[in-house]
Amino acid sequence: MDKAQMIDELKKIVGEENVLTSPEALYEYSYDATPGHLYSPDAVVSPGNAQEVSEVLKLANANKIPVYPRGSGTNLSAGTAPLKGGIVLLMLRFNKILDVDLENLIAEVEVGVVVQDINDHIAQYGLIYPPDPGTVKTASLGGTISENAGGLRGLKYGITKNYVQGLEVVLANGDIIHTGGKNVKDVSGYDMTKLFTGAEGTLGVVTKAFLKLVPAPEATKSMMAVFDTIEDAGRAVSGIIAAKIIPATLEILDNASIRTVEDFMHVGLPVDADAILLIEVDGHPIIVKDEAEKVMKVLQDNNAREVTMAKSAEHKNQLWTARRMALPCLAKLRPTTFVEDATVPRSKIPAFLNVVKKAAKDHNVTIGTFGHAGDGNMHPTIVCDIRDEEEMKRVHKAMDDIFRGAVELGGTLSGEHGIGLGKLPWMELQHGKQGMEAMRNIKRALDPNLILNPGKLLGEC
């Protein structure tokens, strides 16, 4: 089938208005939020229901045409970049919250819905959907499921896989399957829901999800602790958990991130600090008060030179806005920004941050680090200019040091951004040859013609 025939067939399936082929549209969907990956698709197709997805995949599978599921495109690992041409399957027409079951605390949601919109909708019932990636106001549900996204609340509440109870998925051959559902307990067969959550669109196209909801906390307390050494900050993190306190959020910013955020936002961050921790406890008011006092003591015992409790809702919002603005502020420094998400055991955070510092110094690159200290999920952020070939060689050497350092510390390449194309060179380092082959066997079984997001997560299969 030539390109013109393919486009004609696609128009018959989804309607002419839902197939984009202009040079401008193809360029618009040739990249995502990851620098350095620009690949033109042959068409951008916007199906409106699972049956249309099925028909598109039947056509693609029969003709071995690559298909790249895509939501808002905010992902940071080139996971939606159309590496080998073919079809970008744009899922944003799947934009409905179909049901909120208050008896079972389950929401039935299509994958094109923005995550923040889910929380805005269920707030009227006193409920929250906890996963909250940094792009919560723009990221689509399907993307967060495919990347198994986390966010600031991951320490206490967990990540996306902890809240996806069921899925509607279209397989590479066009079959529509349903996994899981509203049951709290279900051990019938393989856990297919977990398999597709975090698969980065390589095993099937998710169209709908059943999401577990939880009651919104009655009270919260937020605080900022200032440290003169990153080691003291790291020990404070371990001390809080050792005290049997699980904060809703426990975030860290290093000196480079602090200075950058303060330069752009002027919110009063201590630019001479080696690190700051931002902490929030939530729950019943009495428990929150008790936990806040215990956290305060741990911070003081670990040499926090200053601890500031949020004095008002406005002050609290200011603190957390400063954290969420770490990436945008760092991105203003140079034309290109690489945001990584290597994750290490909590006890290894100081050692990992020293790995990052050494990589920046050894290779003369600028790196600001922030992240989810409570679960060891760090975001070393390299700012550079991708047009400078000599600088990029140094950047890639720094990345190599960072990822190897994380694995050597017992960590992982990715805590929430996924592998995509960006981290492929280090996958075997973490998983070994046998582990990689086992995952490739799963891919080949579900997608024998290798049409779904080819080249991602596992490389060539």
C-alpha cells in the first residue's frame, strides 16, 4: 500500500477532517518535549472511539505501518516521536469523564482527558486522583498511564499503576480487550492492567481507564527547611521516614536550582543554601499537627539552619509553585534542556547528588537537580545548546556518568519519565541481556509485526 492509498483508507475510517497531512501538521507532530528527536510522520490520525482505533490498527498491522500513540506530547523521553514515519495516533478526541462511581470510588475516564481536569471534576465529591506529574495541567491521562507517571505526591500516595484498576486496550491486530475493572481484589490470570501501564504504547493502545479515587485530606501543613550541606538534607529525608512519618510530599532542590528559581521568581529562597527540602503532611487535623511537629524535630536534629512553616494558603502555594517552577526556570537559562529522572534508594540520595555534581564538574556542563527526595526520584537537569556539537559530546558523557552512577547505587534509569529513546543505551546495564530478551519476547507476542511505537523502550526487537 502506497502513502496515498493509506491516507485514503484512514479518511474512510475516521473522517477526512481527522486526518492531517499538511507539512505544518506533520512538523507539529514530529517531536515531543524531548530535545534532539525530530522525525516526520506520514499522517496524523485522530480517532474518536475504540472501534476506529481498532480499524486503524488493522490497516496498519496488515501493511506493517508504524503507529505512535500520542496525547498532549509533554513526555520527556522521546516516547511519542515518530521514529520510523507512519501514523501518529492522536488520542485527544477521547476527552470524556464517562462516570464517577461514588459507591466504589472509581472514575471511568477516556485517555485524552487532562489529569488536572479529572481532579477539578471530582473535587465536588471530596475526592482526589493522586498521581500529579509536573505537567499535571497539560498531560493527558493516556500519556501518564503509558509512562506510569508519578509526581510530587508519589511518596505517600504512590504512582499511576497504583490507581489504574482496569483498562480498555486495542491490540496491534485490532482486537479490543478489557483488563481489570471495579473489583478491589482480582487475581484471575496475569495482571494485564499492570503490563500495559508503563508499556509506553509498545504493546497496545489504551483508550479508557478505571481509576481508583481516594478521599481528599482534611488538613495539610507545608514547610521549607534550609540546609548548608546536601548530606544533612539527605540524612533528614531518611530521618523523617525512619520516624515512621510518610509525608504527602518531600521534595529537594539543590543550590543551582534554588538560585535559578529565585533569579526568575523572587520568592525569597535562600540562594546561599546547599539544599532545601519542601515538605507537606496531610490527613486528619490532629494527626497532621502531630506529624508536623515530629518532622520539625527531625529537621532540627539534622542541622537544618532554618525551618519555615507555611503561614497561609497563599504562602503554601508560593512554596509549591517555586518547586513546580524549577524546571521552567532552569529551561530559561539555555536553549536546550534535558530532564532526567534517575531514581536511587532514599539512603543513597546524597551519594547520587555528589555523582551529579562530579559529572557537571568533570565535563564542564551546567546541571541543576531537584526532585522527589522522599522516594529517591531525582531530576538532574542539564541545560545546554544542542547546536554546539562539542558541548553535546560533554553533555552525553555527563549523562553516561549519571546513569551509570544511579545503577551502581542500586537505582534505576527512570522513576517516572519512561525510557523512550533517550535512555535506551543504558537499559541492558540495568536489566541484563536476559532481562531485555524476556521483555522483547512479550513485545513480539503481542505485536509480532512490531508496528506499535517501534524502537522505543526496548530498542529494535
